[in-house]
Amino acid sequence: MPTQFFPNPVFGWAFIVCVGAVLAAASWSDVRRMIVPKPVTLTGLALGLVFTVARCAWLGADDKPTWPGWFGTPGAAAGAADGVVFALTGFLAGFALFFAFWILGLAGGGDVKIVAVIGTWVGPKYLFGVVLLSYPVVIALLLLSLAGVTISMTTVKTPVAGPAPAKKKRLTLYSLPLAVATVALLTFSFRHDLGLVDPTP
């Protein structure tokens, strides 16, 4: 059984529902308008910090280890401090990774924000798992788009006088695959914590 991530199943499901709702809102806006609104990003960051600190403080209070474990023996205060480091390093890892992709023209600014938000919730270790898990979905969407299935497009407003401009299609879409990958990884990796599988002896 992996190291405990959620202090109890109710908290774990609340965690997954909240991060899933934030990422669904970001994905919906990104798919429809190619924009991730700042209120969604800031809400995701704030909730990610609150949930992560609460999760680690709870684990610490139950004498369970928390990552990175820099603040001494388990306890609520040490766990909360670990939670801050966990969220901050996850944020920085996500931002750095997709900022590099953005510089190379492989991702948009909204993708950078989404991955940084995810990092705040899942930390650096699981963030890379989320990114890797998202790529099969990215490839599937890309193939559908190349096959002529509309996956993501934005409509430019038509001027009063003049022909209607063509719709602009985007082939690479990260937001939705990242959202799906985050929920899937959390649900599967911590299925014991969530009560989906009986803990192994």
C-alpha cells in the first residue's frame, strides 16, 4: 500500500471533487474561448493551498508522515508547514515545466496556469505522473482533430461591415487531458485512502 495521502475517505473525495471542479471550469473556458480566466486560476491556487495545508496538518496530527518532512516529527504544525512546501514546490514545478513548453511554442499561456494550479494540489512528484498520463488523451484529441472532428475553436467577432472571418482551430489541447489525468491519477493511486479498495495487510 502506498504512503497515505488522504487522512480519510470523506476528505479525499472532497479534495478530488474540488480540484475536478476547478479544472473543469478552466477546461470549459479554454476549450470554448482559448482563455483560462484569472478568477478560475486564483481560486484554484487558493483552494489548492488550503486543501494541501489542511491535508498535511491532519496527517501530521495523526502522526502520519508528510512530504517533504523538513519540520521534525509528525504533528499538526509540522504537517501544515510541509503542506506549504508541498504546494509551493508543486506550483513551481508545474510553472517551470510548461513555461519551457510555452517558450518552445508547444503550449499556451493558459496551459502554464493550469499545470501550476495542478501542482499546488498534487505536488511535484505526482504532477509529472499527471502530465505523462495526459499525453494519451492529448494524442487522441489531436488525431480526432486531424481527422476533421472539431475539438477546440474560437470565434472572432464579425465586423459590422465585411465578411465573416473563418473560425480558428487549435490542434493541441492540454487543459481537458490534464483535468482527466489529474482526477484519474488521484482516484487510482489513492484508492485505498478513498475506501474503494480494502487496505492490504
